[in-house]
Amino acid sequence: EAAVTQSPRSKVAVTGGKVTLSCHQTNNHDYMYWYRQDTGHGLRLIHYSYVADSTEKGDIPDGYKASRPSQENFSLILELASLSQTAVYFCASSDELGDGTQYFGPGTRLLVL
Amino acid sequence: AQSVTQPDARVTVSEGASLQLRCKYSYSGTPYLFWYVQYPRQGLQLLLKYYSGDPVVQGVNGFEAEFSKSNSSFHLRKASVHWSDSAVYFCVRNNRIFFGDGTQLVVKP
């Protein structure tokens, strides 16, 4: 049974439109993360959170907002989607930041046209 | 400077052969190091992790990795690969989260 789920699994958006990606975890983990993966590259951290109602910037936060309304849910928001934000987005959770194993969702493929 | 470097973008081996995937890290302290595997169109799954102690760590499906502080390396090994091992493998340093670019492993029958 999947412990980290993401919705939608794929999405086509228009440039300038608003996109919301959702993530839900049942691991009872404090930490949640949003990454993007571009073809042929590793994952880059966009935002993360260690407690509900609080988010932190990762390495590439520009153009993205995050929301953590509860321990289980973590959303990534693109207020004005751009072509450069076409990528696969992964959500993950862990019980610790530094040494905790991360558990990943299946990913969301976002195509911005 | 890249914090985690995987110098081989693609590695091709024959089924039954041994395997080494290379990972070099940059960190002055004691790193937390992980290897994850990504199968096509799926999320990442943990293979193994190193925090401290024995430099050789065992993981799932016969994988192991060896930490070397002197070489700043954390290479992944497997004695005999199977076609189902074909995937992308990521080395990750977790003190502050850095992913390598990944190595695509292709196992030929």
C-alpha cells in the first residue's frame, strides 16, 4: 500500500496559468519535500516542510510556493506556470531531515504549453 | 562545486556480470550517504544507506556499497546483475540534500 501518493499523475497546463500539485503521506513523518526532475538529471529540492503550517525554501524555490496544511498533506503551487517548469515533480517524506530515509511518491509529469 | 558526482551517465553490462557504479561526494564532515534506484516512470526507492561504522553496507537485492573517506567515494556494487536491475541509480548526500545526476544501468541479456 503506497504511503506517499501524488495527484494528479500527469497534467498539461497553459503558460501563465495556476497549477497545484498535491501530495499525501500516511507514514506519520514530520518532513515532506518537493523535488523536480529534469530529463537526464537528478532531483533538485524546491521546498520542504518539517511541521504543519510552515514551509522552507530549498535550492530552487523561485516560481514555486508550497503549503503544508496538515502533517499528511503538502502542496506545490505554480502561480504563473512557465515553459521552463515542464518537468517531473516528486514528493517525498522522511522522519528526519539529515539522516532520514526518504519515501517517494510516484511523481507528477507536468507539461506547460 | 557539485556536491555529489556520478561520473558515468550510462553503464552497460551483461546479465550475470559484476557491477560497480561510482559516486564521489564533496563534504568536509561525516556525510550521510544513500543510494536510491528509480525504475521507469516510478518514484525512487532506497537501496542502502551509510551513516557511520562499517564502511561496507549491505542493501536490498544483493547490492552493497563501500564508503571511503580518503577517496570521498561511495561506490555501489553487485556481484551478479539481473536484467531486472536495469534502472537509474542515484547517489545522494543527505546532510544537506544533494542528488547526483544518476547513472542509467542497462543490463543486456
